Amino acid sequence: MDGETSTPSIPGAAGSAANSGPDNRSETTGGDSRPMPTPSLKDPCYVNAMVHFYRGELGRIMIWRQRLDVTTTWAITSTTTIITVAFTFRDIPHIIFFFNLALVWIMLWIEARRYRFYDAFRGRVRMLETHFLVPMVSQSDRLLDGEWRRLVCEDLILPSFKISALEAVGRRLKRNYVFIFAIIMLAWSLKIFMHASPPITSLRSFYTAFEAGHLPAWLNAGIFVGTIVIVTSIIIYVARKSDSEVSEFGSGNISLWRI
């Protein structure tokens, strides 16, 4: 088991809470009508607790980030091994790449599940960076206002995923696995062209060359084309529905970060 997190989603964006007055800012927690007093940046107990909380959550997401790299390595290693074997031995049928696709899909699903846990805890870190570290750097107590503390408290009581399983698959597919699938599709095509008997001279003969053993050409060609369609569709869907984790700087801001 990678961990335990409930599936109900809690909104990630912190909105503004109604203030009762300039000197009596407060917010409520869940169904509790009692106000949550706005903390002070000069309170050492609060600051120390939040700093340790931030460091703990940061360490947690780093562990999950390392686990993402492990599954990517497995996918790359299995793909490299299968491609090497397929092109080393002429008698090995091209259908071996079907098993390569199956392994990579399994690795992608495992990595997407781990990414959901990573993203769930990354949401806490981003909330702390935005609503605690920014006020600390700017020395502005007003930036501590809002519903972010209520959201963090609710997430601590009942941890929840921030993205769906499909979006997690799409993000990992878009960032890493699309290149692995592209290499597999290219290797599969080259294997058919190089070791086909008789040689391929037309699109019809290329389709016929998909036949392997007792498996008909339409089945293998369907797996080939279906993989391309599914991968492309998921990437397009996620690109439209999901925001990137890090945005590009405008041309005017890049020079400010050069030291």
C-alpha cells in the first residue's frame, strides 16, 4: 500500500473569509460557528509550529517524488530490455512489443496513483508557501486572512486527493511516458519493416505484416493504432483541463532572477 487518503476533494484555492472588523479578523472551521482568530507573525509559538509543519510536509512530498522516479526507471528499463532483445534475435515476433506496452501501462498506473498522493500533500505545501511564507517575507499580517487555515485543518483531519485518477495519469503521461510510448511505437514499426517476410512494399503489405502466429493482423494493428489514439486523447484532455505546476515567466521577469 502506498498510503491511505480519502477520495472526496476539498477545494484547493483559498477564498476570503468575512471579517468582523479591522482589529477582529476571524474565520470559522467547518460546521463550527466559533471564530478562528487570525494569528500574529510575532507569535513565536505559532511561527515555530508552522515552520516545523512546513518542513515535515516538504519532506513528505520529497519521499513521494522519489517514488515517482522509481516507476519511471522501471518503465525505461523494461522498454530498453525488450527493444534490445527484439532487434537482437530476428525470430522473435514483433508481438513482443504488446507485452512492452502492457508493462508500461502498468507502470504508468502505479506512478499515477503515487502522483495523486504526492499532489495531495504538495497542495498543503503550496498553501503554506502562499499564505504563510509570503506574509513572513512581506511582513504583512493581512495576507494571513482567508479560508486557507480552515482548508488545511480539514485536510489534516480527513486527507483528500486534489486531482482525479485520469488527470494523474494524464500528467505523468504528458511529462514522461509519452516519450516511452513513442519509442515503443517506433521500435514496433521498425521491427515489422526490418524483419517482415515478404518485404513490405505498400500500406497493404504493412498491415498484413502485423499478423503474428495465431493472432490476426486486425487485432495487432488495432492495438497499435488504439494505443496511439488513447495516449493522444488523454494528453489533449489533460492539457485542456489541467493547469501546469509551474508557469513560465514573462519576458520582463526573467532578467530579474539572473544573478
